[in-house]
Amino acid sequence: MSTAQQPALRLQGIVKTFPGVRALDGVDFEVMPGEVHALLGENGAGKSTLMKVLAGMYQPDEGQIIIEGRPVRMTTPIEAKAEGVVLIHQELSLVPEMSAAENIYLGELPRRSLGRVDWKRLEQRSNAILERLKCSFRAEVTVAHLSIANQQMVEIARALTVDARVVVFDEPTASLTDAEKVVLFDIINDLKAQGVGIVYISHRMDEIFTLSDRITVLRDGAYRGTLTTANTTEDEVTRLMIGRSLDLSRNEAAPEFGKTMLEVRNLTYPGLFKDVSFTVRMGEVVGFYGLVGAGRTEIAEVLFGLRTATAGEVFVDGEKAEITSPRDAIALGISLVPENRKEQGLVLQMNCRDNMTLPQVQNLTAGPFMSQGAELAIFDQYRDRLAIKTPSWKQPVGVLSGGNQQKIVIGKWLSMQPRVLIVDEPTRGIDVGSKSEIHQLLRALATQGYAVIVISSEMPEVLRVSDRIVAMYHGRIMREFDIHEVTEDSLVQAISGIRAEEPA
């Protein structure tokens, strides 16, 4: 990257204020042609706001946007796209009822005479892009019929329809499989080789250090510094992001486990998993690790009554359990913090208190009305216990950071006094500071006597929080590891279908 080269994009002194909040406070940022420039910060640091300013979705109160040395003003995403700036959103912005092709070229469908859509050309162009992305589906399919991962690939395909100068990837791998991530990284490297400037936003440090040339950090809406990736460390980046070093240690003292709280024997759900057996004791965190499709989430759904197994037995506190619905699971003391908190765990428009008390509404009535005093008591208890940051219980949960949203979901289920707590992907889409807090919370819950199951796709996470790790491959348990015997190599072998007789 030549120092004489002009930036593909420069943001100077960007200020953006919302009622009562200064979201961006004089932020500077630039990306060079052919550079991957990572933009990092905790949830609420201003990253997405800055990118929405760049993409024409927000207008800055102060500051300038300069593209290839030319000041520009973009008042809509269409104007931004015309300037060669494409934003691939973290939150999917697709029209579910339309085809993949229509979504890829939304707003710029190829036309024939009399303004009619040229469907043949649309599908040919779209299929060519999907083939480049190595997608397994055709452009004619309706987006609503695609998986979340494939919908994300449609979102990414939009960036390849224009001659882009700058492409912004906002948490692009949150819903992708490992194979799809490899394809995405190849596409990013192709764009880089073509001289396109890439802005990459992610909470995953391994991706940042693999892809980026430079890293810029925001904190509390302000610019905190820019680092050359090759000359920095994860710890230095983290200190810039959160203003302190993370405590990544775990208590090495041998934990004292209580009686077996959950026992699963030969559980089977055809096509998803077969002959699954394991136990979880009081005070123990058992981590489930495996590739997408290994069956981990589906086991949790059976234990919570969202699916019904065709064979096998479940015992809770030594008693055989019949679980055919979430109501059965809750009555037995089993709670599930789901993988997708926004779609499965929260009502985003509802306030924090009502989200927290939702599962026990029928227990909090005073005559025909809700007992607001009882609701507030529950909310206050778990807000303090989990250190949830919100100005008031009246705050809609949808405006909280990802970490605080996750704490609301965990608090909701802890308030039900469970004996077994299942947490699926506990830190997906959460910044490193909040991730550390969630990890410490899970360890603390085990210390308090809960039997905890953690399902995670992140190896560092499952190694950090677990006392025992269950490695799965294609619906079967390949190995169980005590945390003191496991190695990264042995864990990777197990989730890849390689069975070893002795711990590595």
C-alpha cells in the first residue's frame, strides 16, 4: 500500500447526535484502495452509526465524506451506491417474498422496452454472481425459503452488482458456516486485489487478524486510534476498545460437583442425531462443540420440548422425565437461552421489565391485573445480579447492546429458578468486553449450583467456560473431554469425525 496513494474513502470529523445521545464525536476514518481496514469497538461504540452515515442512511451533523479526494454528500443509499459505496448489513435487509435475483438487484432491475423487467437477464446475472459465491441455490428461489446463512449470501451478492470503490462488511460471518466463510474471505481478497477498499466490522478477533491490514478502534462514539495489524496484538486492541485488559483466566481450583441433575440416554431424532447419551452435574458447565449441522442445537430443542425425540430417555434429578412441550421443560426446571436472541428470546419492542417476566406472567397477576410491584422486584433483582446496563426498565429491549440483550434473556430464565440452564451460542454478535462478562457469569452460575450446558461454535469460548466438552459430528457424540485433558488438535479431530481411543 503506497503512502502516495489517495484514500478510496476518508471520513473527517464526523459528528452525529440523536436525542440525548452524541453517537459520534468528531470521528476520523479512512480506507485505501486494496486495503482491508477493520473497524472495532464495543456494542454502542458508534461503528454501525458511522457506517450508516457513510451509506447515506444518516446525515452527519458535522464533518465531511471524501471519496477519492472529492467531497460528497449522500442523502440516500442509492446515492451512496452510485458513488461506489456498498454496505452489507449485519441485520438482513431483504424482502422475503421476492426472489434472490430481485433482492440482489433491488432498485435497479434490468429493463426491456416499455419499462418491463428483463427477467431472463436478471436471472442470468444473478446466477453468475451466486456461482461466484459458490452458493448451492438458484437465483429464482424465494428468499423466505432460504436458510439464514443463504440469506446472508444474498446480502453479500448485492455488493458484487456494482463497480464498487468501497464495500463495508458489517458482521458478515455471524450466520455463515465454516465453508461459507472461506468463500467470503476469498471474495474479500478478490475485491482487495481489484483495488476495492474494504471496511470490515466484526467481533471475531481471529477474522480481524486474518483479513485486515489496519485496525481502527472507536469507544463511546470517539476515535481511539489506528493500529497496523501486523504490528499489534489482540490484547492491545482490546485495551483500546474497552479501556482495560480482559481477565481471561479461569479458576484452576478443582470444582466440587454435586449430584447428577440431567441424564440423557440414547436420545434419537431421525435425521438430526442418534444415540446421544451424556450427564450434567450440579455446579458443572458442559460445553457442546461441533460444526454447523452436528445436532447440538437440536438436542437442546428436544430437552426444552420444542421437538419430540423418537427414542431415548431423559432423567432430571434422578426422575424420568416426559418432555413434550416447553411447559413440561419449565416445570421440570429446564430453561433454554436460544441461539437467536432477537427472534427467539426477546420481544424487541417490549420494555426490559416485561421481557424479563414474560414466562411467568400467569404467576404475577393480582386479580385481573399484573402486579407491577412483583414484576419490578424481579427485574431489579436480575438487573443488579447480572449488571444489566439500561437507564430504566421502560427502555425497549431492542435498543440495548447485544450483551445487555443477552443478559435480559439469561435473567428471564434465571428468574424461573431452573435446575438446568441451556445456553446456545451465548456470545454471538457480542463485543469482547461483554463476551468476557457473559463467560464470567456462566462460570459464576455453575459455582452457585446450576447445571449448565453451553453450546458454542467458538473453540476459545468452549475451552474457557467448560468443565467438560462433548464433541459432536453428524448427530453423534464422538468424544467427551475433561477440560484438563483436551487439546485444540484433539477437539478438531473429534468434530471432524476422527475418533481417537485415548486423549491426545
